[in-house]
Amino acid sequence: MANDISSGNWRIDTLPFSYPYPVKIINSNWTDQSTANDQIVFQQQNGKPLIDSKAQTPNYQQNFGFMGWFTSGIKGVILTSGVLNISVGSGK
């Protein structure tokens, strides 16, 4: 598959991924891992941690919820399996 950021609901399943613009994350979740110990690491563009998690079981789902504004943008560092779904928004 390929990343899709064409709407307010992003689907990230392929690295490298980089979005170097301000973004407001309303909700995010990680789904569809194939095995335990699959890993996801996303950071702000400036290198500050955003998400760092390992799957506890196959088909593990983790909801990261509301994350707020990231003025420097975000980037994917590790995504061994699965999909990161991100709902983005605008406004204050």
C-alpha cells in the first residue's frame, strides 16, 4: 500500500514518511501489526519523540488519542508492520 494524506484521516503504512509542516493531531492509532514486538517510532521533525511503542501481541491496537500541535511537522523513523491512522485538524 502507499501512504494517503489526501484527507483529514491519514493512513501511514510505508516509510520513509515526512510531513515538514505544522500539523494538529486530533486522534491517532496503530493497528494491523502482524507479530508481537513490531515497533513504531515517530518523531517531530526536530527529533523530539512523539510515538515509540512495541506491539504486545499480534494484531495489537494502540490508541494514542489527542496529541496536539506539532509546529515543526512529523516524521516516521520505524514502522516494522501495521498502519498508523492519524486524524488531523485545524484551528487553535
